[in-house]
Amino acid sequence: GLLNELAKAVSFLVQAKKAESVEMAFRSQGSAPWEQRYVQLDMSNCPPGRTELVVTVTDHNSGQRAAAATSFVLE
């Protein structure tokens, strides 16, 4: 459905800008259905300008994915 289309669109955006991207991945295990994780991404070497942040989360038990994107300006 819509989630699959969003994941495909996000994947396309990441591939289109691969040469200018910063990527990070990690695996985490929790003990509750809802747990917060805080992640820091060092963008100090990125050039100033409009930037898009895409976060994709995959549940390795169910295979479900969720993604969100936001744009901001690096100064």
C-alpha cells in the first residue's frame, strides 16, 4: 500500500543523491513494542544549503518498514 510506495520513493531519492549522501545504519533490539532511540548524525563536513533527511526503520521480525523525510537548511 502507501507505506510500500513511500519506501520505494525514499529509496529512489537516496539512490539519486548517492554521491552527496551521508548514510548510517545500526541494529537495535528492544523489549517493548514502543521504545525511543536517539541517534546523532555528524553533518559538520556537509556543504551548506538545502538538505533532506530521510529516516527508514525496518522491523526485522515482521519485515515492515516505515520512513519519514524532512528538509532543512545547513548554514
